[in-house]
Amino acid sequence: MDLDKPFVFKVTGIIDSINYHILSPIPLNKPNSSHRDSSKNIFKENMKGDIIGFYSKKHEGIFTHNGSFIHFHVVDDSGHTGHIDNITLNKNVSIYFPEF
């Protein structure tokens, strides 16, 4: 795998614990608030789910956050998706990479 090229990957299985947030629109009466102020924060334990990860050394601050080469989202057991803030994976998860 060429780590100089961006790629997406998937992790699936049981998530021991996870904190994530789902973005909500910023209220019109609070235009100076951040997206985190109106997001829904969720904590779950022992959840079956999928993690979609993005990796790139060349897109820091574009589709990864500043200071990071990775960005993760979760699809939870009820079909919601959100940005992962903190996660502990079960040792029996599977990871999938695209074929190159």
C-alpha cells in the first residue's frame, strides 16, 4: 500500500466504547456559534457498527483535521452516522482496504 496516496478504509465489528457527534444546523438566531455547539453528542458501549476512515498525508485540513492525516466516521447500529471523537475497539474487528 502506497501511504503517499490517499485512501479510504472500513473497520467493522463490535465497538467497546465510542463518543461521537452528529452535526445539526446552526440556529439562525445564533450565527456566531460553532457547529459543535449545535451538534448531538452520543456515547455508546458494546455497539456493532462500521467505521469509515480516510487517510492522506496530502490533504491535512481538507478532509482531515489540521494536525492529522486521518478522519473517522461511524455508522452506528441504528443507521446514524457521525464524527468519532473517541473510540475503543474490540480486539476482534475486521479492517478492509481498497484493492489497488
